Amino acid sequence: FAASILMPEPLVCEIYKELKGDVAEIAKRFQASKQAMQIRIDSIDTLSPVETIVG
């Protein structure tokens, strides 16, 4: 639940595309650990079509 507030799906997807999936850089943008960011990306991928993320 907290991840969806701290790392909202639309913003994560936008930055994911902008940074071409570089989890370390995305984590820096959100001031989160790489592990937390990877878990969030994986959860979004599970909930949304892959093309939403990598589109």
C-alpha cells in the first residue's frame, strides 16, 4: 500500500520509459532502494500489461 503512495504507478511508468528501465537510476529519482524499486516495478508489471511499462 505504501509503495503505491510513494511510487505511484503512472509516475513510475513514465520514469521507467524515460530511463529505459534503469532500476538504479529510477530508485535514485524516488529516493528508494534498488530492491524496493524492483519490487514496485514487478508489482506494476503484474497488475498492468507489459506495454504500459515498456511501451
